[in-house]
Amino acid sequence: MSLQILNARVLLPNGSWAENCPVTLENGRIRSVGEQIAADESLDFSGMLLLPGLVDMHTHGRAGFDFTSATEEQMRLMKADYARHGVTALFPTLASAKKEEWLTSIDRIQAVGFDGIHLEGRYLNPARRGAHAPELLAPLDPADLAGVLDRCSLPVHLTAAFELDPDGSFARLAVSRGATLALGHTDATFEEATRAIANGVTCFTHLMNAMPPLHHRAGGAVAAALTSDCFAELIVDGMHIAPEMVKLVYQIKGPEKLILITDSMSATGCPDGNYAIAGQPVVVKNGRAETLEGKLAGSTLNLWDAVKNLVSFAGAPLAEAVLCATRNPARALGISERVGAIAPGRRADLLAVSPDLSIRAVYAAGEKMG
């Protein structure tokens, strides 16, 4: 079965727009872009913008469920809810938990069929643990990590406080097993962060959150992120980072290396109330998630809202903001040959939005989501 979308304004992989550009989908993949060929069905998307489906590399849950505890059926409900909100590729993110809980969660994630797994917990610096319960943290032990990676058949993205890995053995083990590495929940100095990059770190987890603030006498992990070629995640919800700081990071990292994430937790898309993450109770009020100590505990952000916020806060052109939520995370995770762009051979993940930037249609692997 083939479907051709006609007359849309299409965002191409290089960030340019193609006017009235036909896009043909077949068997869950993009067959062609820019060619008007025979198809079983055609749709007129006049006046619409056609974008790649969004890629969220850092999200703990939504719709009342957390990936650490959700059943397979609940994960399927979550996956559909992500897609309805424009996210067609994601790495379910596991916050700190007991190792056995991680292992069973990994099994369920793989059974449902996501794009990969983000391990953001356990291997964190207690001084920068944020909402993660201290009793759930573990040393950066290569043998312990090997036991987790043995369970993973999907691609793995690993966040850790690599300053606690002084000989680099933990990082080397992860890289040897194909994981991509991010420095996060870290108290690293600039020198320690630079050493972590040399050991394989290519990304910084929710930059400026759960790390020392930028200081003119000690740049720390933030300066290492801004002066390196690494990717940098940002939670652009107006709560985690001030708009002017979002603009600063965008101007430095640019549309090539900035990644928009949600760090969303189970309350996303739900009413205010009592929830939990990483072994800690969380209270959500006016969409702001905090531990009982008053620490931010993830977000209730939708990724499409983060895209629009980057346009508003930093003056980013819409095309560049979209690349920060599609192409860039796909590249950082090593899955850009599959998702993150409207190009032949990629999975048919598409997002159609109206001129006022309202989501009008979402296609996940060629299937229209309700």
C-alpha cells in the first residue's frame, strides 16, 4: 500500500523547505521525496508544513505511567500517546531504581519495540542527584554495567557522572558495547569533563541542570559542553532554564549540536497531583513537578511545545528548532539512518502542522495516528 502526500511545504534534511513537494510512503517507509509517482492513494496537504516525526531521547514517561514500572500494555498506551503528540521515535529513559527493576523494565521496553533505551540513573554523583533517591545510586563499576548491557538488545544511551570513573574503565566498557555516552548529574570540573569527552562522552544531559552553574573562575561541565563539539540537551519549558540562557546556549551550540528533550515524567498530559520518579514522591502543581524538598523532578513538557519555545525564547527559525528535535537527537543516538529526516529509506514518521503550528496529523511508520 502506497500513499502520496501532495502540496505540502516539506522540511528537507538540510533544513531547507521544499514547496509543494510530493512525499510517497510505502510499506512503512519513505519511498520518494520530490517525485510525483503513481501511488494507491493521495492526500492534499495544501497549506500544511510536513516535518519529520519528533525524536525524544530523554523521557521517563507520560499519561500516568513511568517506564521503570509500566507494564507492556501501559507502555503500548504510552507509545501511542507520544505519537499523538508528535513523538514517533523515543528512547524510554530509566531513572534510578534497583538493578533488578532496571532489568525487568528493559525486558518490557524491548518486548514493546521502542527505538532504544536511555539509562539515566544509578551511575550519578550523589552531590548532583536531583530527584534521584540516594539509596538507589551505585558506583561506576564496569562489571555492574556489563550485567545491565547484557540484557539490552536495543541501542543504549548512557548518562553517568564520569568524573567518578577516573581511570576511564567504565566509559571504555560502555563504548566497547556500542553505547553512546552523556555526562550528567555531574559535579565534574572543566578538566574532568574534558577527560570524559576524551573517554567517549559525546553529549551532555539536560545542560545546566544537575551540574554546577557556569562561573567565571570555574567553567565546569557547562563550559566543557559549550566549548566542545558535543551535543547538548536542553529542557526548554521556561522552568528548568531561563529563556535568556536558552538563547545563549542556542547561539553557541547552534542548530547542529543543540538537542531538545522533555525529561517528561508520568504526570505529562495528566492533572496536577501526586506522582513519583526515581524512588521519590513528586508533587505536580501548575504543571511544575517537584520533590518534597522542592527540587525539580522532570517535566510535564511536550516536545512539540519545546520546539515552539525555542522559536520564542531564542528567535530560532522554525526549521532549525525542528532539527533540534529530529535530526540532532537521531545523530546523537546513532539512529539517523532510520529516523529524524524526510528522506528516501527512512521510516515514514511524519508530522503535519498548520501555519499556526497546531498538529493536524501524525504518521508513525506510515500509519496515521488517531
